[in-house]
Amino acid sequence: MSSKPYPTTEVERSLGNYRYIFGIDEVGRGAVAGPVAVGAFVLDLKTLDVGKIPTKLQDSKLMTEKAREAVFEELVTWQPGYAVGMVEASEIDSHGIVASLAQSAVRALQKLAENEIIQQAIADKQVHILLDGTHNWLENVVSRIPVTVRAKADRDCVSVAAAACLAKVTRDRLMVEMSARYPNYQLDGHKGYASASHIEALREFGPSGIHRVSWLTKILSSE
């Protein structure tokens, strides 16, 4: 039996009499290049068949790239909807990472609300947000939907694990595309995080148009 934990819907079902749970998680928060991305996944507890939860779904950090890609294809058609919102590096430099996380979430939620069923569910107060982490960075931008913050939700909760996987794959695919535009940085390998090879490239070529310049002071000043 695998020792890796698999998420369940236990937490989602404990949140109260809500039909829809929006699992929300971010990826790319600590990167020095590329956007931050926030995934939002809609879990319909009324129609949910637990036997159809993608069997390989886990905390995205525990999954291989191949496994994430495979699960991604299952997730996009499994439940009523999902969305990924992003904020680019220049916006992160201007507004900071917490505000950028919140704006990414707003963009994802706006995409979800384009669905009339989801829009009505929000109006009817049938929706609850489950947010990974220990800090509610949605508190200044979400008022109509209750939010529960839970540490390790990406490990323990199906809705959040799904959101994280969708956001991770979406952002990773974008970084692979960006690697072709900015070949000096090998973005397809490290996806914008501060790996040794990335730092070496930054010192040789300087930042590109997709780097978070305000984050690079220490990297570029230290030898």
C-alpha cells in the first residue's frame, strides 16, 4: 500500500449545508519569473460519486509531472467547472504578492461566475470556499462567499488538491511556452523558480520581461 496520502471529501462535507465547494490554491508564489496562478475547482457535493474521484489525485507536490498531466485531463471534465486566474510579474512588482494572489483568485472566480448555474448558486448561498494555507488572503476581495482556511488542504481535500493540480499544470505549460521565447533562462526546467542554473543565467543575461525584478536584488547583488 502506498504511504503517500490521498485526499478525501471529509472536510468539504463538514463545512455545512452547501452544495458547492470551491477549492482554491495557488502555485508560483515563490518563483522569481512568470506569473502567480490561482486555481479554483468546483466540487458538487450533491451529485458527487466518490468512486469517480481521479485515483491518482494527490497533493500536486507529491505527483510527477506525468501524473499531473494525466490527472489534469480527468479533472477538466469531471465536475461542474474550474478556472485558473493569473497575475503577471510586472503586476507582482507593482502591487506585491499578497495583492496579486487575491487578484488572481478574483480572476478565477469571475471566470467561474460566467456559468449561470454557478452564478445562481452564489446568489442562493450554496457555495463555500475552501482555501489552502494558514492565512485568508481572500478576505479583502471575497465578501459574498464564506471562506474556510485550512493548512494542508492541498494534501487532504479533493477540491483543493484538484485546484492545485489544475493551476500547476496550467502554469507549467505557460512556462514551457515562455522558455521558447526566452531560451537563455531554461524556464522549461525550473518553471521560474530560483534554481542554481536560473540564478547563473540571471547573472549572465540579466532579467527578462517576465522576471519579478523587485525580487532579484539579493540574487543579482550577491556573488
